[in-house]
Amino acid sequence: MNIQEYFGRISFNKPHKDADLQTLTAILEHHIQTIPFENLSMHCGEAIELDLQSTYDKIVRKKRGGWCLETNHLLFWALKELGYNVCMLGANSYEPAEKGYTAEINHILLKVVIKGDPYIVDAGFGGLYQMWQPLMLISGKDQPQGPGIFRFMEDNGTWYLEKVKRKHYIPEHSNNDFPDSPEMENIRKIHRFTLEPRHIDDFKELNAYLQVSPDNILQKKSICSLQTTSGVLALVGWTLTEMKYNYTEDMDLVNITTLTDEEVEKTLKDKFNIVLENKLVP
């Protein structure tokens, strides 16, 4: 495993002498714009291994993406190599349908400390709730980014991440509600976590469970999403959603296309730069 090869994979060629915030921000942006959040292996009959070498080979050498357990593990390794003070944390995702957080930890994120200041870095949430820059770990402060305003709230050692949503304009639909957002309030809870350091081995059971449990969203839907310079692309099943953030004031532009089986493969190659070894069953 080679840090220069990783930099090549994410098209990062800026100077990086110091493990500073500027370099961290640039690496995160390059990472999320080149490495898709995807669970396609599950829908191609491929096992997802959680060891670093397998993840590195899949994402860096085979130019695939991965889910949070893979892509944040790879980012953790890269930041360690560059001398960052970084540790893994575990989070419980918010489930809008259940109106609550998952009982079990089901997400990896990273805490990076720079000059005594803690930041949360996450390259593996994907979709609309993917941060574009590191977030200062501070309670109650609005942190505006391209996707919207992020905010942490801390309560008795538990941290909650939420995002202020914008309205959505879907040209071919008369209403402005995005299909993904049944709740009408403009605050979307994302996940909660504590600052207890974790090890990748803590997630091995979760990695195995998610690949066999029929109830989780990753089993029910084939997902591939990638951040762009102006928004996000997401292919869920046969549905391609292209979103442009802040198209007009406080409004995101959403284009939705339904693809055929043949178009799915072509779209993965053209828009996500993914060529699968095995047949995808969307």
C-alpha cells in the first residue's frame, strides 16, 4: 500500500508537507469526489472483507468505491500515513421511518485533532448528508457547506449531527418534496456518536451482519453515490438522481431518470467511473 498510489486514485497532487487543516480539507474533497459511496459488491455476489489490504486493493487498485466501513477505513489509513492525530468513532444512524436512532452502532467516522482542535471527518455517509469539509466538533454552531448547514448538538457526552435541508425543485414533478424526505421539517437528524475510540475489529460483526440481514437498506437497494463540485449523483436501483445544490436561493435542483438494465452498467462507467467484474442485479 502506497500513499502516492492513493493520491493518484483521488487525483490529489497538491503539496502536503504539514498535517494541517488545509491539507485535510483538500484530501476529503478529492476523496468524496472520486471514490463513490457504494454497496454494489452485495448485489454482485462479492463478499466485502474488512481488512485494510482488501479495502485498499478494491478502492485504489480496482477503482471501486465502498460503504463507510471501507472508505473511512481507507481514509483513516491515509491520514495516519500523513502524520495526523486521528481515531475512529462509532455512530448510530438516524432512521426517519422509525423516527429514532439505530440501537446498534452502524457507522464509522473519524475524529482528527489539529493543534488541539477536534474535527469530525467522514467520507462514507454518501448521498445528501455527506459533509464536504471537516466539521469542527463544537456544539450548537452552524457550519455552512455546499450541501447545507451542518450542526452538532452535545448532550451529556453524546454528540448529535444534523443538517438544515433546502427545498427541492424537481422540474418534471409539480411538488417540491424530494421523495426521500417524508418529514416536512427542515432539520434532518443524521446520526449520534460518543468520543469513545474504536478499532476496525469492533465493526467486523457489523460488516458480516449487514451482508446477510435482509432488513437493512443496503440489502434492499443497490446504491452508488458520488459528490460532484456542484452537488451529488446517486444511482439507487434503476433510479439516477442528479442534484445541483443551491440552484437558486435555498433551493436544490433535482433531476430524476429511470434507467434500463443496460443503461445502469453504462451509467456506472460514465458517471461513477466504475467497471464491475461481476454482474450487478439492481
